[in-house]
Amino acid sequence: MGNPLESNQKEAFRDSLSTVKEDGKRNWVYPKKVRGFFYKWRTYLSWLLLGFLFVGPFLKIGGKPFLLLNIFERRFVIFGQVFWPQDTHILLFLLLIFFVFIILFTVVFGRVFCGWACPQTLFMEMVFRKIEYWIEGDASQQKKLNAMPWNQEKVLKKGAKMGAFLLVSLLIAHTVMAYLIGVDKTLSTVSSPPTDNLTGFLGLMAFTGIFFFVFAWFREQVCTVVCPYGRLQGVLLDTNSINVSYDYVRGEPRGKIKKNQFDEIPKGDCVDCSLCVQVCPTGIDIRNGVQMECVNCTACIDACDEVMIKVKRPTGLIRYASENGIKDGNQKLLTPRVMGYSFVLMLLIGAFIGLLVTRTELSATITRFRGMTYQERTDGQISNLYEVTFINKTFDTQNVQIKADDPRYSIEATGEGNWEMEGQSKLEGRFFLVVDAGDVHQINEEVNLRLLQNGEVIDEIETSFMAPLPKKND
């Protein structure tokens, strides 16, 4: 059965975070520089993704932004298609598709998204960490610099690093703002004095401060403490999920190589060099198994492969593999869970496409004016005031009209209920619904209004009309 004390010691790492000391203080992580096959391809992919991220706000499809998430005006542009509050149900389907895809991807490939495509990892490891290496040096040099008293060298290096971090954070903040309010408004905010657009300026400074705090101090804590995705691994992963894993079958028992000495107990391929721990950006030991803090960045794979080549042993001691793949060589991707999630994903995609195809090009919301009932006019007519909001989802100018289905009622508005709308725009207006007092039959009557687009009826909207109690004839 093994030694219980030894077993408890092996599992002790699960009792605390690798970034927190026993006294509760921060255990600062100083990962060593890494190089190798995976790091090279992660670097290439990061250039591509970061380039796309910064260029994204300038990309347009049909004259509209490629991606705009304007939460302030509740207008979202995704792949050049505009979605308004009336399209909330479609956006919900899009979010469901995204979440189910993430779940399916995690069930099969683990947390690979975090290591290869997550913006936090891309900026931390491929931008800010590289700046840190360039100014302060590798991990040992960074430790030495932090331990030394404040002198000219430390002030210059720390000042240069923080200055560079602040500039990059400012650039990221501008990019995020461009995704939220658009490039034109962002350029207007930047080019005008802060007093002309105080809200925009304060927002920009807030974003800059948040990004600077995250990448200069909080760092890996985002992944290990804040991000819920790592905690979901315990629910989503199974023994067939592929993760960055240590081959304990081949590697144990581990032991250092000693020249001119031959141990009676045969050792595994792991030479216990601890380089896999030294390069880890979250400070964990991958040899302890799958852990919440692991972001699948492959730094440990590159470090281990480099050592295996030097000691003339096969590479892949740490590699992408599942628990079953390591234990008995049985790697199975198409499991009942995977098939179930795939089926749900296909259903959601089909429903989303159906909603897009059947989405109306123009919509209207009509409500009676708040705080008002009816108005009795001197000419013997009764009127109700209404508010109308039109959404033109097309790229073309549209002529919009509102007409009452009941001939007793007439519309009074600017242009006699006839509006011209520019493409991809929102228009708010008011109009009166009028009826002769003698034609009123009840105090609250349902009225059917027709919405016309370029002269054709595209929708019917039901609203209520309030009037005084009809007078009885003598």
C-alpha cells in the first residue's frame, strides 16, 4: 500500500497555492527564460494574435467595424453585422455557442487556450515578461536586483521597466476603448483636451491603471486566483482529456545522474533537475500531476526536452497527453461526453443560423408616453402620445411609416408618420394617435399599428389607447 506519510507529503502541494508562502505573504515567481520548439511556435502565434488584436478596431466590413462591443449604447457589431437590444436573444445564442465550444475544447484538449491564446498569457509572457528580461535580465539577475538596496542601477532599471510597462498599458487601454466606442470616438477623445471629454479621459486612465496593475504586480494571480476557468477543470476534465502532463511511468523513480556511480535501484528518466519548475510562470511542479494553476503554456515541455537531449534520453517526458495515455497508452478522443457536447454545439449553431436568417431588417418599439393618459381636444377629438424607437439593421436608407389598422384612428407626427432612416442607425420619435370622441367605445382599447418599410407592411404592433368614459346619449 505504500507509506501513508509519504503519500500525504506528495499531496501536500494541493493544500496551498504555489504563489503564497506559509506565512500568507506573496511568493513572487521568477520564471527562467525558456526556449524550444513549443516556445518558438507560441511566439509566432502570439505575434499573429497580438497584431490582429491591435489592428482589429481598424478593420471594416461593408464600411462597418469588424468588431465593436459598445455596451454604453447597447450596440454590438460582430463580423460587420450590427446587433441591437432587440437582438438580445441572438446574442445569447452566440454566447451559448461560445461557452459550449470552450467546454468541448476543454474536455478534449484541457486548458490549451490559456497557454496559447488567452490575452492575459499573451501579454504577460510575450510582451511584459520579454521587456523584463531585456531590462533586468534572467530570473537569477531579477532576484539579485530586487534583493539589493536602492542605488543608481536599481532605480534606472526599475524606472525603465515601469515606464515601458506604463506605455504598453496605455496602448492596450486605447485598443480596448476602440473596441468599446469605436476608433473615431477614441481618436476624438485622445486628440481633444481632457476637459472636453472628461468621461472618456477618466475611462482611459482607469483602463491604463488596471492593465498596469495586472501586468506589473498581480500577474499570474489572475490565472490562479481570479479566473474561474482553472477551477472548472475539476468538472470538465477526465482521464481522456489531453493536458501538459508528466510521464510518471517513464520518469519515476527520479534521481540525479552521478558520474562513476552506479545505483543498485534503477532510476527513471527524470533526472530531478527541477528546470520544469524554474521555467513555470505560475510556480508549480508539473510532476505533481494536473493542477488548477497550470495554464498549459508548454514551458516545462521545452525545458525538459532540452535536458533529455543533453543526457541522451528520449524527449517527451513532459508532453501533451491524457492520464489514460500515460498510464496504459490508451488515448481516446471520441468519448460519449465529447459526442454529447458536440451534438449540443451543432444544435446551437443551427438555431443561431436560423435566427440570423429570419432576423428582420427593421424593427420598432412603440410605447405610450410615460406619465400621460389621454388628451381631450377642443375639436372633439381624443389623442394619446406615443414614443417610438426604430432600428435599421440594414446598410441602406429606409423609409419607415406607421399606420393604424382601424380607420377610426389617425397618426399625427412630423412628416405625417413618415420617417427616413440612414443605414445601421437608430431613430427615436413621437407621434399622436387620434380618434373622434364619438368613436370611442371603451376607456382602454387595443389598437393594431402597422409598420411599413418602403411602403410594404413588415410587422404589426399592438398597443393600447386610453380615453374618457364614453358619454351616454340622452
